[in-house]
Amino acid sequence: MSRPGATAAACILVLSVGEIIAAEAPNEVPRLTPEEFAILPWGHTPGDPDALRELRECGFNLAGFVAADQLDAVAAAGLKCIVSTPDTHVGDDAAGLDEAEVQKRVATLTAKAAGHAAVFGYYLRDEPGAGLYPALARWCAAFRQADPKHVSYINLFPNYASSGQMGVPTYEEYLESFVTTVKPAFLSYDHYASDSASSFFCVRKPLS
């Protein structure tokens, strides 16, 4: 997860909360940090101490998407998380906000969360079309300025998405445009391999 001039290589494994099978581990084993290899349940995670403890026992190192007022519970469970709030979710309405409002919303959230040990990053958007890239670039830049230590999280469509969903003719163009416009720290994308006959798409590219 780097800035211009370096090569970013990050892998994010996302599992459905409904597919988690809790298992008791008799001994603590060495685990990777989310900065090394992020493993998270997909979706909003409540700040319930027992649920967070079970996530860690299952091997997760991120608690998923968590509200800003639940960060203490996440840290107490030995996890980090991606902070998610309605005010910084870049839906279609938020994509049209002016720069002053974007800066205001980002400043409000980072003032609460940036210094907390449980923060891995900030959730912005799931499966955007390429038409939203300029707006996402503005939000990412605002977060980068307000809190350069943490990442902005955007999850892309899989390689079998339609051109209508992506907003561009090909998946290669969808990725290239995202990297060029948004300048992300890493790439995250869906791939429901168990539900689709399509092949995996491997991305190995310096994000600079």
C-alpha cells in the first residue's frame, strides 16, 4: 500500500459472514496483520464483543465495516476495521457534493477515527461504475490529506461484470481507468468463483 513511485501489492480475502464456522483454537498461533494480508467478513459488523471475539478466533484480522462509535470494541477484540459511516459512503448523491462538503465530512470522521488503534481504513464505495471515478478520486484525495496513515477502501466489479455495469467496454479499461484516475493504494474486487464458471483474473501492476 504505497504512494507514487513505489509498488503496491496487497491481497484482500473477503468471506460472507453467513459462511463463517467458528472454531475454538487451543493455542494462539502467529497471524498476519491486515497490512500484510487483510482478511475480513463482508458487510457491516456490529460492535458486539462476543461476535468480534469469534471473528478473531476464526482467523480474521479485520472486523469488516464498523461504525465509528464501535472502534473501542474492535480494538478490545484484537482486531482492526474499515470505518463506515453514511456521511462518507460515496453513493450517487455524495458523488455530486462540492469540494467544501467533501472536505468537511472527511474532516469530521478523521477527527474521531484517525488516531484510533482499531482503524485500518475508510469505506467509500462498493462496485462503482467508471463514471464515478472522478468523484471517488476527490474523496480519496481528501482522506489521504486528512489521514495519510490509513487507506480508502473501494471494492470493484469482478472481471465478468457487463460493460453496462462497468461503464466502459472492457475490464482492462475499467481497471486502468480506476488506477489512473483514483490512484488507489491497492485493488480490491469481487469474484464469486463458486457461483460462476468464469475464470479468475489476476492483477499484478505497480500502482504509481
